[in-house]
Amino acid sequence: MATDEPSGYKIWGIDDVIYGPVDLPMLTAWVQEERVTAETWLYNEAKDRWQKAAKVEELAAFFGKDAPRKTQSAYDTELLSKSPGLKPGTLRRIKIFAGLADEQLTRLVKSMELREVKPFEEVVRMGTPGDAMYLILQGEVRVRMVIEKKESILATLTSGDFFGEISLFDHGPRSADVIANTNSTLLCFTAAAFEKMIRTAPEIAAPFLLGMGKTLTSRIRADNKRFRETIAFARAMA
């Protein structure tokens, strides 16, 4: 007897977007591609609850101690030749890569430059021309302005975040300094490489820009929420 009960899964992506619903075969494929990790939150429609992927009974074989090791693909090999440890699963820590397939990720990252920075090293300087954006693969940086010799921290960014994206569209001066807080691994995407990608690989440029737009929208909403809360607090204290 057929039923109309839901039986799919929704995935809370690293970009804070909920994907799905998808069926179990699709979900397991995403696990194997490392789009879904043990710590990814999933909504099981049949059980009407959220769980981390490692706790989902149907996925237990993928996350247990006897889980099969992922076979290294041709895309993994290409990325590892660029830098040890650089593979699609690692790259998916960066929020705007969440919607890209392994093949798209590989082609995109091949047009980027890997940069290692040490604590207190300057990544970009306020006032200098912007010609690249940076994506944080590992580590932490701070965005700051120095006013009257005093440092004012505007934001702290960690693995999965990006900065300097405006320079892909406008080569104007940088609006702040960015300084490494820890040993960090960055991917540098120059404006020239971005413009070439738009001309030669629009099928990669489109999901990349969509991912960037989703993340920027999330940032704006969070900033607006903080602004409203600040105004409400100020009025309550008046």
C-alpha cells in the first residue's frame, strides 16, 4: 500500500543553506564525495528530527571505525599535486564551494594560488589597490583598521570564510588591513583569473558567484540583526 509519508533528507550546508530533500542514494553519494561529513546536520523527514550525519542509522557504515576508505579520484590526484592535503573534502570547508562538484572544484582551484602566511603577517594593506580575493582553507585572520595608532578589529575570519571579494569587480583601494592571527593557508583568486574564468568556463563561474552571493546575503542579515539588537538595547537603556 502506497503512502504519502515523507522519506527524504535535508542537509544543512556549510554555507548555512538547507539543501534537499534528497533520497538516501543521493545522500550516500554526497557522503562519499565529502559534501556531507560526520558533523553535518541532517533532517530526517520520516522521523521528523535533526541529527548529525554520524548518528543517522542508514549512514552508520560510512562513519564507523570500519568505514571504507574513500578511493582517491583523478580530481584528488590533481589537487594533491598542487599541495599535499588539498582535496575536494578539505576545500568544502570553504562555504562558497559547497555547491560545486569535484570536477568543478578541481578546475576552479587550478586557477588559484596557494599562499601560506605566518602569525602577524600582513595579507593585504589598507589603501593599496585590490587585485585578488582570498579564501581561508586553514587558520585565522583579523580584519582591522588602525586609527590614531590604535587597532580596531572589525572581524575575525576562520576556515571557510573569505575576504577581498569586492576586488574581483572593482580594483579600488583596500578598505582595511588583514593580518594573520595564526599559521594560515589561503587560496588567492586574482581578478585576472576570475575574468578569464567568466569568459572560458561560465558553467563554473555561475555556481561560484551564486555561492558567494548566498554567503554575502547571510552576512548582511547577520549584520542587520546585530544592528537591530544594538538599537533596541540602546533604547532600553535610555
